Amino acid sequence: MNNHLFNYTLQQADNCLILGQRLGEWCGHGPILEQDIAMTNIALDLIGQSRMLYQYAAEVQGDGKTEDDLAYLRDAWDFKNVLLVEQPNGDFAKTILRQFLFDSFNCYFYEALKDSNDEKLAAIAAKSHKETLYHLKWSADWVLRLGDGTEESHERIQSALNELWPYSAEIIIASDADHDAKTNGYGVNLEEIQSRRDSKIEEVLEEATLTAPEDTFSHSGGKSGTHTEHLGYILADLQFLQRAYPGNEW
Amino acid sequence: MNNWPLWEIFIRSKAGLNHKHVGSLHAADAEMAVQNARDVYTRRNEGVSIWVVESKYITASDPDDADPLYEPAKDKVYRHPTFYNLPDEVKHM
């Protein structure tokens, strides 16, 4: 098994699954029906992306593993998602800001991954990129509306930005798998993505009259399995059925 | 958000067909209405184009006027183009 390729695929699969699960928590609780549906649509897109990636990771792993083994039967330290996506939903503003920080990576990531020399990853990227173009438009629009909206909405999304900013950089800090992927041409060049992502974030925040904190401290550890306390609770929900009734199907 | 205006949504199901009214939703402005319509009304592959119109701009006929407006047309079958023999070469009429 190609360990780096496996980890590289898992990193992205885990990002999508955990953020999809988080967004899914809004189902039935959205601020209005239309946005409730928008969030669950995006959650389903992300879970769909994670499924394609898990299927491929399972294939790379071999020995008869399936996507379900990877999603339901690994523990927190095996998950390689960045800490950003496991952060709690908070209020609508925090969910929007977390989504924008992720989408502004995810969209450019898939766009670049379309050129992967790994046919499967390139195909998954081509399909997913279209979805993420919409995600980014949706979340960027909401950052503008809230940031440049009322006094209360501005305050809420500015405080979300202050809280989540230290989680924004981890995703573009290269792991061993990221290095290998770039060197061998099956993955993206994170430096290129960072410059596009940063200018998008800067542009949107400025228009939204928001100010990013100057502190450049960054949390990290997710890509190597060191998570915040939140991931355990997410997995407890997500994996409950397979843990309580192993192998059960419906 | 309770103050958001209501919008009427029209979807074209495929190129060449008319936009059809599919329902209504709330949104703060036209752009958000298009996005909301995309999420609410095209998630099962229903459309390729969306029109939105704020409901207040729609002028509707009064149901109480139904008799004078629509009854008179009922007995005027000669207005239907059914009294012509169409040649077989003319298809899809």
C-alpha cells in the first residue's frame, strides 16, 4: 500500500465527512427554511465527496476494507481532518465563517487536483469542484451580508472571525502526505493554493468590513491525528450505530 | 428575517421550454432569492434556469370576476383551431 497516497486521500475525506456532519446538525434548526435546506444540501455534497474519497482510500488500502470501515470504525486519533472543521457550529455567523474559511480552500484545492496524475483523484476533483464553486459563492455571500449588515450581525461574525482565525492556516501547512503528493504529482501545490485562498479571503473580508486578527498563531495537529475535544463527541454521534450494532445494515 | 419579502419562483426545466411557476419563498433581495430557489427548487435536477419576481409585483385577476372573465370563452369552440384538416406532413401540432 502507498501510505502517503492513502493518508493524502484520507485527509481530504475526513475534512469533508466531519464538516458535513457538523453542517448536518443544522438540519431542522436553520434560521429560515431556505437556509436550512442550503446547509443540508452542502452537507450532503460534502458527505458525497467524502464517500468517493473513502472508497478510493479503501481501494488503496486493500485487504478488503470498505468506505464504512474508514468512516465508522476508526478512532479520533486516526482521523486526519483539520481542527477547523470539527469546531462547534456556534451561531449562524460562526457556521458561515467556518464554512467560508473551508470553502476558500476546498474550491481551489479541487480545481488544482483536477490536474492530478492519479486518474481517480482527478475525476473526484472534477466532480467536486463544481459543487464547491457554489459552496464558496454561498458562504462568501453570507459573510458579506452579515459583515456589512446590521450592527449585531457584524459583531457576531467579527467575533466568529476572531475565534476561528487561529484555525484557518492549518489546512495549508503541508503534512508528510502533502509533500509526497506534490513531489509525485498526484496532489496539489499548497503554496499556490494559499496565495489564491489568501487573496480571496482578504477580498471578501474587506468588502464585508471585517478585520482579520493580526496574530498569526496557528493551531495544528489535525492532519497527524491530534484533535480538539470536539472530535470525540462528533464521532460518538456519527459512529454510534456501527459501534452498538457492529455490521448492522438497513 | 420574518420581514423578508416573498418571491415567486419560475423554473425552466430544460432549454427550449417555458419558465413555469413552481412556488414561492422568502429572501432579503433578488440575488438571495435566486440562490434560495436553487437550493429549494432545483435540488432534484428540476431546472436549468431560474426567474424570481417579488410577489408584490404580481397583479392577479380577482377570483370573484371569474364568471365575466372566463365563462364567455366556454361556448366559443370556433376559436380553437380544430376545424382545419392538417396535412400529415405537419407534425407536432
